[in-house]
Amino acid sequence: MGRTNRNINIISKSKGQLSNLRHLFQAKEIDWLLLQAVKNIENHREQRFVQYVISTGYKDKPDVDEDGKPSPYRTTPVHQIARCRPLNLASVVRDLFKLYDRFDVNYTDEFGLTHLHVACMAGCLEVVRKFLEFDHDPYCLEAETGDSPLHLALAHKRTEVAKLLLKSGANPNSVNKRKLTPLHIICKRDRDNYDSVKMLFELSDDKYRPVQVNARDELGNTPLLCTLFRRRINLFELLLRNGANPNIANADGWTPLHFMCRKYHDEVLMKIFFDINKEIQQTVQIDSQDSWGRTPLHLALDDPDVDKTRIIRALMKRGANPNLADTQGSTPLHVLCKRRYSDDYKLAEMFFELGDENYQPMQIDRQDEFGRTPLYLALCYNYEKMAELLLRRGANPNLANSEGLTALHII
């Protein structure tokens, strides 16, 4: 390694150009020096070395087999730089392709990463075009991750490269090893990528390969759910208008409504959600239950630290059932009665009034799996006004839980 560093240092400081670098080093030695240089390519010395090699006019020549055909299996500095992921990735990759410019060969490393993959990551549009002109497969998958060139282009925000790949026949619905489609990749990104999604829809339709907008990843998340993780409202609307199913749940049974009611408590997003589905005549399953039997209404009521009054009102106005029980036998009324010592009387009153308006009177004495009634829980959590409201509504103070305790025992 010390000798390698000395060679890089000497060459990078050289002020004269060599007519032929091969007079000093064998091809394998040059390749090795470049491999070492790209490992620390953010250092000026290594950058000067790469630039120096380019200035000599050096071009890599592939090894050939007995039939004179180049072997595609080798690890080059192009692969190495993709593994290192430096800040200057794009510019370095462009430089390296000036040295490794055999586009008839798509070099593949031991992990299945190809030069075409790296060109897509770095946004080298003309390099990608040259690979495709040599009929390299735009659907070749990286063995380690299962990512296609299209996955990588979109993950690195290389929209023009993605457009070229789609026009060249790339599959818009390919899945990687985590079952992520290109649409998932866009929707998971940290910016609102409305134009990228629109482009994906338009070019896929042109090729008669419509985007599978409801594909689910390994966690069961659809692209629509992914837009919620980062509150991408424009993407959320676009997907709904392009066939996204508002009722598909992930592996935990969470639908978009579950996320909006628990994690994001976003009344603006919820209004958009209901308005668009009404406009396109898509029914929303408002009482969908997750793996624990909880409805969106359960989740909206479960967090006393955030004011979700409008969200709760929106759900109940649209017919949310206040009497559905989860796997532990708890109804939304049970949840409301154990809001961590929160004495929110106005919310409780509204809850009962909306139930009456919707002709869904509360099952006020419903017992959970432990035999606890809403009244029992309200008293356990010092929710005095709620207990009073329940009694005025006819709650039975004599019902005992599974241990034989009644509301009177709590008092």
C-alpha cells in the first residue's frame, strides 16, 4: 500500500504529460492504482491522479477470451466509486468513463453491479445511451439488491436517465428484493417528485405498460402509503387520481386513514383524501380494522396530547362506527375513557352527539376482554366529567369486571 501511495503521489505531482502511460506501468498496475485512488477520491491528490491518467490519453483495454471476446466479469474503479459514494460521485464517474469507454462490454463485479448501473446512479445520460445502443438490457438487475437501472436512476434523482430507460423498454413495474417498484422509490424520496411520477405514468402508458399503482412492498406498503410518510400532498393527490386504492392496508393492517389518524393527525390531508374519493366515486372503508382490530377512529382517539377534534368529527360525520371493538374488546368509547387523565368534556359531548346524529347510539355498557366498561375506565383514569356524562346517559354502575370489581369499588 505504501508503494501504491508513492506511485500515486509521484504521478499526481508530475507536470509533464506522458505520451503513453503503458511505457511505465502494465495495464493491471494502472487499473490497480486507479482502484486505490477512487477509494479516497475526495482528496485532491487522488483527483489529480485520475485527471493525469486521462490527460495521457490512456484507455482501458479489456481482457479477451480464447475467441477474442472481452470478458464482462471484473471489478473496475467504476464499480469501486459506486461503493464509496463520495459527494463528487457524478463528476468522478464521468471522468472514469473517459478511461473505461468500451460500451460494448457491460462490466459486472462480484455483486452483480454493472457499469450501466453506475452510469444510471451518476446521471451520465450519454454513457447510458451508448450502453443501450449496444443492446445492453435496460432491465439488468443488481444481484445484491435486485435494483434495476431504473430503480437506481430514480433513487439518485436522475430524471432524464429514467426517461431514456423507459423509452428504451425498461419495466416500470420491476421489483427489487424489498419488493419496491420504481414508483415506491420516487414516493419514498425526501422531496416532492410530482414531475417524476407524472413522467413515469405518461411514458409507461405510451409503451402500453401501465404502472401498477397499487403494488405492495415487503412491508405491504403501497406507493400511496409511502407518500404519507413524508406528507407529499401533490403526489398523494396524483396517485389517487391515477387509480390508487384508498383502502389497501399494509402488513400491520394500516390503511391511509389509519396513518392520517394516528401518526400525522392531518385534517387538511384528510379533507383532500375524502374530497378526491368522492369526486372519483371511490368508496372509503372508514371502519377498516388493523391487525389489532383498531379502526381509524380508535387511533384518532388514542392520543390526548394532540387536538384531533376535527378529525374525529370528520370520521363520525362519514359514518365511522363508534361501537366496533378491537382484539381486546375495546370500543372507541373505551379508548376515549382512558385518555391518560385528560378531562376533555367537550370532546366527550361531541362524541355522543355525533353518535346520536348518525343513529349510532353508543353501547355504553360494552365490556372489554377484562370485563371493564367505559364507566369503570373513566373512573380509573380520574375522568370525572366523563363518568358523570356516562351515568347521565344510563351507564350501569353495578357491572363487574373479570375480577368482580365494579365502578363503586374504584370510587
